[in-house]
Amino acid sequence: MPDVEARKAEIRRLAEAAVDKPATFGPDLDLTSFDVAADAQSVESLESLEKQTREAALGIGFDTTEAGRSGSYFQMDRSPIYRKVEQMFDNKLEIMSTEEALRLYPELMYEKYYWRNVAPDKDKYTAQVALTETEGYFIRVKAGQKIDKPIQACLFVSENNISQNVHSVIILEEGAEANVLTGCTIHPKVRNGLHAGISEFYVGKGAKLTFTMIHNWSEDFHVRPRTGVTVEEDGTYVNNYVMLKPVRSLQTFPVARLVGDRSRAVFNSIVYGLDDSYVDIGSETSLEGAGTRSEAIARTVSSDRSTIYSRGRLIGKNNDCKAHLDCRGIVMSEESTQWAIPDLASVGAPGAELSHEAAISPIAAEEIYYLMSRGVPKDEAISMITRGFLDLDIPGLPPALRRQIDKALEETAKESL
């Protein structure tokens, strides 16, 4: 397999050249300060996981009973410890570790998918994953298959001060549909560490992928996801991101390329900045095909001493394309900071329709007074307004996960008062 070996060598060469390359945004980290994750043992059943692990997983929407799920993948630190496809979805859906997929489909992966949507030399975090990868998941939905139950995956950190370097690939072949629920979280005893995650999504002709990511971290944990998406003709990609817990620093900026005519991308983000969290989020959509459409909606709340950057970039490359950014934030504390940074560009496409709406403000006093005049105590009024502001209508969420997000919103709003 000379072409595969040549591609492996190229990936390594690119990564080695970027091991000291800082990211464009976010605080720079000393990657040598983190330890190597240890191996974990596989389990026959998710219910055999310890109670604290099961509860942490449930907090990010991962149901260890697997009720109403078409398949599951669970990774502990560096080790895939469980994967399963429900029997009725055999031959329609594949779930495995990325390493296993590389062994089974080396030509396909290296030629078409692996490190094609994200460059290994993008920055020091992509370089670290390329050089010291610790698994990640591979999900493929076969052509024409509509998976009517959500697929769930959990990337779990159980030890302090490790670097979890994962690389995940999702492929929806032509006409396929799937709803993937992914959560990243930690054991209650974990206080610090790093999660560096590469995600590559490939949405085929007429396919639809709804991808929901929920992050629950801790006050001293660093997170560096790097995501690339390609959407072909008549394909749809919907990205939902929720983070309602403190984090030391998070920097993420997924990039979607709408290469096919009439393809579509939607980004929904809900972020609550707590304590000293430094959060730099955003998305980029490159509208390349005719009739392409994109929408990015962000709702952010900053409290305590948190800092939030909310970025959005739209690049119109076709005269027949339309996209909109909607970024709104509430500042709850005099010590917190928010920045909304829209970025619109027309590249050789004067007919592209790109627009944005951005607003950052405290809660309007008249809204609080109105509720207080109806007998609602002030703290509860602020909590109600905050929950309502963050309550985006995210499509494709199972009712149980919707209830969990609602509960987390309510608890977070109360805790920040």
C-alpha cells in the first residue's frame, strides 16, 4: 500500500513542523505539562460502569441503558471500552474506533477522509493529535439508510492532568440520515487536564447529519476541539453545541464547506460562562455551491469573572448563496467580559447575501421589574429571563436530552445568582 504509507509519512511530516505553532485564538498551552493517559479495560455492558461514571455520562445525554439508541461508543481516557450497534441496524450503520477503521479501510480512509477536513499542521493541538493520537470514534451510515434512533458517543476523562487526544470521523453516504449525540465529560475527581479533539464530518449527496455536542468540564480543564465539515449536493449539516459548566479555557471554531449545490449548514450554540472560564467559540461556513444556505445562532451568558468571545465567519463564494449570523449575549457580572465578532466576506461573488445581527447587554431592568410586579422575587425573575434567553429551539433533540438541558439551564441560572 505505497500510497497509504506515503500519506502517513506526509501527515507526520506536517504535524512535526507544527508542534510549536500556537493557535490563532485562545490561550497558548504548554503541552509538555500534561501526562500520557493510561489504558482502560473494556466492559461488556455500560451498566457495569461505576455509578459516578454513569451519572457523569448521563449529564451529557449519554444513556448507559441504551434505551432508544441505535448504537453506542464509550471511550475512557485513551481506550475504547465499549461499542455496539443495535441488531436492527446491522449492515446499515458502523461504529468502531478510528484506529480500527484505519486497519479495516486503509485506502478509503487515507485517500478520502482521514485528515482531509482538518490539516494536521493547523496548530500545535492538531499536531499533537496527529503524532500521539489516542483513538476516537468512526461512524458510517450506509447509503440510503435513515437511522431513526440517535447514535450516542461519550469521550470520558477519568484521570487528572492527562491529555486526551482523539480523532473522530463521521461519514453519511448518499441519502443517509442520522442524529449523533456526543458528550465529552470528566469523572467528578478530575480537576485539570486537556482534551484535544479532531472531528471530521462528511455529509454525502442528499444526506442529513444532526450532530449535538454537550461539554461538561471543570474549573481547571482545557479544551481544544478542531472540526472540519464537507457537505455535498442537497446535503444538510446541523451542529448543536451546549456548555453550561465552568472550564479553564475552551477554543473551538468548526469550519463547514458547502461544496454541493443547495447544501445547507446550521450552527446553534448555547454557552454559559462561569467562574474564571475563558471561552472562545465560533464557526465558519464557506458557501461554494449554488443555492447554498447557512445560519449560525449563538446565545451566550457571562457571569462571575468569565470571558467569552463569540465569533462567526461567513464566506460567500457563489452569487446564489445566502447566510446569516445571529449572536446575542447577556452580561451578568461587572467582572465578566463578552465580545461578539462577526466576519463576512464575499470572494468573487458580488451577489452573495450575507448578513449578521449581534447584541451584548445586561438583562433589561424593565423585564425584571415586570416580573417582580407580578409577585416573582428578583433572583427568580433573573433566573427565568436567563433560562428563556438560552432556550434555543434546537431541532433533533430526544425529549430526554431536552429535559436534561432544561434542568441544567435552570440549575446553572440559579447557581450564578
